[in-house]
Amino acid sequence: MRGRIQDLIVSTRGQLLSGSLDTMFSGISTDSRTITKGELFVALKGETFDGHGFLKDAFARGASGALVMQPVDIRSVPVVLVDDTLKALGALAGDFRRRFEVKIVGITGSTGKTIVKELVASILALKGTTLKTQKNYNNLIGVPLRLFELKPEHKFAVVEMGTNHPGEIERLSAMTMPMVSILTNITPAHLNGLGSIDGIIAEKQSIFLNTMRVAIINPHAQYMDKVHIPDTLEVVTFSDSNKADVTPKEITRQTLAGTELLLDFRGHLRRLLIPLPGMHNVLNTLAAAACAVALNIDLDAIVSGIENATFPGMRSEIIVSEKLTIIDDSYNANPASMKAALDMLVSAPHAHKIAVLGDMLELGKDSRYWHEQLGKWVAQAHIDRLIVTGEMAKVVAEAAMCDGMKAGAIAIVDTMEHIVSSLSDSISRETIVLVKASRGLKLDRVVTYLKAVA
């Protein structure tokens, strides 16, 4: 993104403290460590950091100016004062986005956002240059920075939108202005910030307030009947078991390599291999296909895009070696994704099944209840061993035993070394290990260990 300080002030309603209005900047950066010469530095302030403390570093690296929210003693370059640099970043991104005719797809939901994003982007890339959210940059910082990468050649953009607090999705969708928005599902997640299921519904449905043309939903999913969609939007639906615009006519085969099925696109049938395991990924695929239908993408491109999609690691990634099979789902966890991962483990053909599980974070006052539910799900899965760690490990273990799992099959561990020790005698070609927890528990280290020994 290229811009001028004068235009920046108009977008952000800022006040010029120093420098010239005619100064140009070549891009936007919020990180003084990676900023390049000519870029504008935005000094963000959070609970654990304050970008204002790194202004000198940014200018030493060649920053052409800065956006701040407190007076600073700098006279040599343009400095613009605003009330809130994070809101100003979003306003600037929104104005920049409006320069382009690009068709944007917005994606939110409690689970499945990243997988759906990759599927949609893979389909759309067959029809034109497509920008997409990278990594987990789906928040009030990451989304604006991605929008600044829009270029005239982009025909599509696929933007994932995450949230921890009320109002974030509305802000993200306002700056993005999606043509089509997908709400994957609503499940208990981020309850610390959103408070309740009603809070989650209100937050997620706000994506449709700034959607221009089409809403994509599974109307038969739990809580979806409470979602309000503006009357001005067309609604395109998907479902794995009820009538909808996109549904599976029949599922012919399910393995850890993926799912083969006959897909029904409003009466038009196509055979398809989804390159991901589990019924939850069938639903993710249906959501992506419904989005493509809404954008009038031909069915051959939809099938090809889905079958050739690639995905980031640590999300239902299946790692197979001669010694062991691993389900790496260590990126994040909430009740719905835990249940889906356990279902995947149960459906595996392996003789020996182990789950290495850690806490599901951000569940607020309902945390104990959902970890008790997790213990029950583990017991009902009839797996061979449970290795559980984190502050709620004892809660999960006790619930599993209460529901019939033998105490000898459960290990409560508190260090990486204990996890490794508990797994050391389980390496076998007939063994499959599921590793899943919220990102804060860093169970990807367990996967690294298992890869090394397998």
C-alpha cells in the first residue's frame, strides 16, 4: 500500500504533530523489528506491549512517519496523533479496501474457519488472483495488514475473521465489506470474552451487517435458528443431513486420508474426494462449496479446488510413518472440535488408540462443565489410553473414570517429560495418537517428539 500523510489524516481524523502533509509512505507496519524503509509505523498499545516505546527503533530502520495516540518528541518526520491507533488502522484499511472492485469472502464461526478459508481460496484461485488470510492473522491487527496487500490484479480475497470480545466481528466486516460471508457454526468458544452462547450468536451474526450480497449458513446446525440475517441478503445453505442448496447425496468412503462422496449442488451431482478426514471436514467442505455456488463458480472448478487444496499444519493433520500414526490437532481446541477429533480417532482402523489432551482455554465459568463433558466423551469413545495435562486434567480424568474408563488407562501428567515417558512404550505400527489442546498448552512439542521417534 502506498499513501500520503494528507490522505492518512482524512481517513483517521488525526492531527499532524510534525512533518509535511505531502510526505509519502510505501506501506504500513506495526512491528519495529521488521519495518522497512519508507513504511509508516503504527504504534499500537496492548495489555503487554506499547509500540510508542519502539518509535526510535522504527525511525532508525527508515520509517517515513508514525501514527501515535500520545504526544511524542519527534520533529524530523511526520507524526499523526489519533485517539486510538488500532481503530485508526482499521479505518485506514477500510478506506484502502474501497479502492478495489475485488470480491471478498468473509468467514467466521466457532470452528472450521481456517479450513473453510483454504478450501474457498483454492477454488477461487482457479478463477483469478486471490488474496487470503495468512496463518492466524484474523484479528483487528492481522486483517487490516492483509487488506493493505490488495492490488488491482486481485479478483478475489478470502478473509478469516476471529473474535475474543464483543464488537470485533462487526469492525472487521465493516472494513472488509464482504460480498459473501460464511458463518461456519456456533459452539461454546471464547466464553471468557463473549460471556454466553447468546453473546457468541450476537457476535458471529454481526458479520452479516456489513455483507453486501450473500449469507452462507447451515440452517440445521445448533443455535443457527437464532441467527438474524438481514432481509437484504440472499441466503445460500449447506447441510450434511437435511435439505439445503449443497448437501452430500451419499458418502461412499471415509478414511484418515479423506472422504469420498457424491455432492449435490442444487440438483447437480459431482463425485468428490475431500482431502481431510472426519465429518466435521465434510461440513467445512460443504460451506466452501456453497460459497463458490453463490459466486457462480462452475462445478468442475469447485471440485478441482477442493480436491487440490492444501492446509496449514496442526489442524487435523495426519502423519503416517512405518512406526506410528499421529493426528496432529494441537493448534487449538474447544468442545466442538474436541468431540470431532475424538470421533476421528475412534473411526481410525488402528488397533491401539491413544489421546493426549490438554485444557480447552477461554471457556469462562463453564470451563469445568465442558472439561467434565470431555472426560465423558473420552470414556464413551472406548479408546485404550488417555494422557491428560493442564489445570483441568484431574477434572477430565475423574469424569472419564465416572463414565467407565479404567483408572489404569489414564495418566495425569504435568510436564513434557512426563508426557513423553507415558508415550515411550506405545510406539507401534498399530497405534494412533491424537494430540489436541488449546494453543497455550504447546502440545505441538509432543507432535515434534512423536515425529522424531516415528
